[in-house]
Amino acid sequence: MADDSSPQTDAYRAEVSARIADAADLAALDEIERSILGRKGELVLRKKSIGELPPEQRKAAGQALGALKATLTEAVEQRRSALEAGQQGAQEAAERIDLTELRPAERLGHLHLVTQAMRDLEDTFVAMGFEVYGGPELDTDWYNFEALNIPSWHPARSNFDTLFVDVGETETTMLRPHTSNLQIHLMEERTPPIYAVMPGRTYRRDTADATHMPVFHQIEALVVDRHITFGDLAGTIDAFTKAFFGEDRTTRLRPSYFPFTEPSAEFDVSTPSGDWLELGGCGMVHPNVFRNVGIDPDEWSGFAFGFGIDRLAKERHGVEDLRELFTNDVRFLSQF
């Protein structure tokens, strides 16, 4: 991954920009957009490759990728506007009718609100030097509880109404109730330093209401390195908040308790109205968690924080009832 000013990146930007500018019609432009900016496009592959770089190069590579994506996205939109204008003009000239009396053609579908929020979060963290890591939704009690310092007798287990599946011994395999299981997988697979975010679906035996769903989405961040402090945690959360919500936003931390972090806190984000929105939990990784994955807590330290993506999307768009995000009502989804 080259930096944003390197000849390699400049050549790639020029090549793709030329392909976009030469797109003969909207179908050709859509195909180029999918191949470059789509879910399985070239920029996604470049994003994943950032995790293979030395830690000191990841932030610059992420920022370069973010700038490249913004440039190509703008080029696609400009070309799309030009093609749509030309297409409309040709149609008006050919048909010579008053198109204002006709219903405009329906636009193609777009990404769901939750998917939009997840993609934006991933892009924000990648630009900050994090990698994106994924893992199993069906997992064992070791990864979901035991390794996270939540043994079977721990009172924190009562906070989870877990969905077990009939695999192996009774109540040992479950749909993950949080994305924290990915922290354990990642620390077992990698040696520090680690800078990663882990988005994904989670499951609990909750009754659907305005603020709860049995299937929802979370994102977790994990940092493991030498000499990491609580100040680094607070600074990272504040930097993320300003990058994602805007420079006028700030955060505050309130003491809390989680079995997998010590000390622990809840973090809130300021709102335009002057209120505070509770976003999620955070803290320094508990030494027992490090020991469970074979990391020496005397040599390494780290922090973790996480929050719900659905709630973030809900607040971001002023949606009053969380269930609206899952009913698939086109009248609702088309507003966004």
C-alpha cells in the first residue's frame, strides 16, 4: 500500500479516473463502481491488506485509502450526473413530451441504514490506522464468556440471555451475544501489537420493542501494545467521535464495571442539542484476559471499547422505533 502521493497510487487513481470518465452509459458506470468501490471491489481488498503492513505504516495507508476512495466516489457521482443529464436530454428530444406529467423512474435500491453505518464506521477506523477483523457468529462458551473473565459462576452471566444451540455438550455452543468473542480469536491468532475493529451481528433472547431486538449489530475496537494507558483510550474515543460525528462533538467517560476490563467506563457522545447520548462501554483489557490468550500482561497493555451499530443508525437518522430498521418497509427505507 503506497502513500497518497506515491507514483503507484497516482497511476492507479489516474487509470481508474480515466475508466470512469470513459464510461459510455450508466450500466458501464455501475459495473466500474462495483468492481472498484463495491463490497468485493478493489478498494475493499486494499483495505484488508492494510492489516498485513507494519503497525507504523497502517495509519498513513488508511488515510491514503480514504482519500483515494473519496476521490473516486466523487468522480463516479460526477460522471453519473453527466450521463443522467445526457440520457434525459436525449429522451426528451426523442419523445418530445412534457416529462413533468410522468412519474419519474424508480431509483435503484441502496444500502440499508445499518449497513451504511457499518461501512462508515469501518472507513473511519481504517483511516485511523485500524484493521477490520471478522469471525464466527456461532461460538463456544470459552470465546464468549470464559476467556473474557466471565466464568460460569460469575454474576455478569445473568446480564446475557443467551441463545444456545444443540451442538456438543449442553450449553457450550451459542450464537454470540456480543462481538467480544472476536477479541479472543484475534489475540490467539496474532502477536501484539494489535489495532483492530470487529463489526458484526449478535444475538440475545430479547423481546423486540422500540429499543431492543433479538438480532442486532455491534462493533468493538481492540488495541494491544506496549505502554498503552487509559489516556490513550480516552484520546482514541474522542478522535473517533470527531472524525465520525464532526469536530464540534466531544465525549465523556463515566465509571462502570465489565468483567473483561479494569478499570471500566461508559462513554457518552455530545449531541447538537447539548444533551449526551450513551454510546457504549470501554476499559483497559483485564490482565486475566491477556493470560487466557497467552499474552504477558506485564509486557503488554491494551484497551477495548464497543457499541451498538443499530442504535447509532437510529440516533443518526432520528428513528424513534428500532423495529423500523428491520421491517423492510420500502416506504420507510426509501427515505434514507
